[in-house]
Amino acid sequence: MKTYANIPYAGVDDGHRYMDVFVPEQNKTKGGILFIHGGGWSAGNKEKFHSLAAFFCSEGYTCASMSYRLSGHSTFPAQLEDARLGMAYMKQNARQWKIDPERIVTFGSSAGGHLALLLALVPPGSPLGHSAQLATDDTLPLAVVAYCPVTDLKKEKASYAKLMGEPYTNANHRYLTASPIDLPQPTTIPMLVINGDGDTVTPLEASETYCRTVQEAGGDARLVVLKGVGHGFGYGVTTEAQQQAVYHVRQFLHDVFPV
């Protein structure tokens, strides 16, 4: 594989918005994966997903792992603006990275899972997450993989208030625009959600409710439950939980990327 590090996907070298890209020798499916790290929107980095990106690159997918402006620097929707810019950059560079711009999956964990889902919920023409630097208005993914994602922000929680810049009681209307469960659900973008039943940060019940909401809207949301597993399990391919998750992701990718 070839690797390209610290690409400034927003077009500016601002210390916040970079991606690392892993390109396989052959990509028979023309498929790409955009990884978005977690960390409560206030921590974490693009390197957290390197091992998974390298693994799926070895499986024949072009993989990019992106950083974004954290909540200590910028409030929402800056994080979604960056996710859209990252997706747009992958689409712009599709040919040189051996991918079809319409065959890119978003893959996130926790706060990154939240952003990965939001990308599927922002259709072309939406002002949500739009910025002057956005080169293409179509930043929809082909599909979504979300590990223990945040799906509902409608509560008082320190990390949510830091992300939004104010508490829920002062800005419940803004929280609705940031909550995947409160946006119109897609009917043509399949989703795989993987959650541990021991997760106390993003409880399994929240993922169950979200997947049911998507299904009731006519969409395809598949939920995998990892027994006895807590939060933030997925940054790697070595533990039993990680290997279980990767097994299900591989099957999902085979479904969405038929050769």
C-alpha cells in the first residue's frame, strides 16, 4: 500500500484539519472508507484509526482517517463542516486514490460515529454543515459504519454543552439539528451500528432506538450487539471485541461493495 500523511483536506494548513490516506495496490471494488475518530468531540486524533485503516486497506479498500476541529476550539457545526470537507476531498481525489466517488463509506466511533451518521443525513442543498470551502454539495456516503455512536444529544451533559457552546436548556432547537435521531432518516443508505451491551457512555438502548427509527422510516439499519463490551472498544483489530466487530464490518462491506 501507499500512504499519504497530513493532507490538509480543507485547503489550509491550520493545525486541525488533516487526513492520512492508505491506498492499496489494487482496489477491485473501487470502494473507499472515511474514518472519523471519537473522543467526545474534544479529544482524539486521526492516528487512532490507523490500524483499522491499514487493515481494511490490506483488504483492498482505499482508507482515509481524518482529524477535525475539536470542541475546545470550535463549536458545532464546525465538526460537521469538517466531516463534509473531508468527504468532499475524498470525492475530488477519487481517481488518483483508485475509488469511485459514489462508493465511499463513513466509519466512526462514538463522537466520530455521530459525525459519520450525520453525513448520511445531510442531503445536497442542505445548509447544515455547509462552508465556503465546500467544493461539492453532495457529501453523502454510500453507507455508514458506526461503533457506539452518539445518536441523541437532547440532554444536559458536559460534553454535549461543550460541543454546542451552550447547555441544552438554552438551545434545545440547536441540539435537534445535531441529533441524528431527530433528522429525516435516509432510505437508501445502509447503516451498520455496533454497540456493546456494557456501554454506559452510549448505552445499547440508544442504538436500538436509533436503528428502529431508521427502519420505521423505511431505511436499512443493522444492529450488532457485543456481549459484555463497554465503550470505545473499536480502535484496533486484536481484541476479541475488535475481531467480532471487524467480522461484521467485513460482511457489511461485501454487501455494499459488490464486485
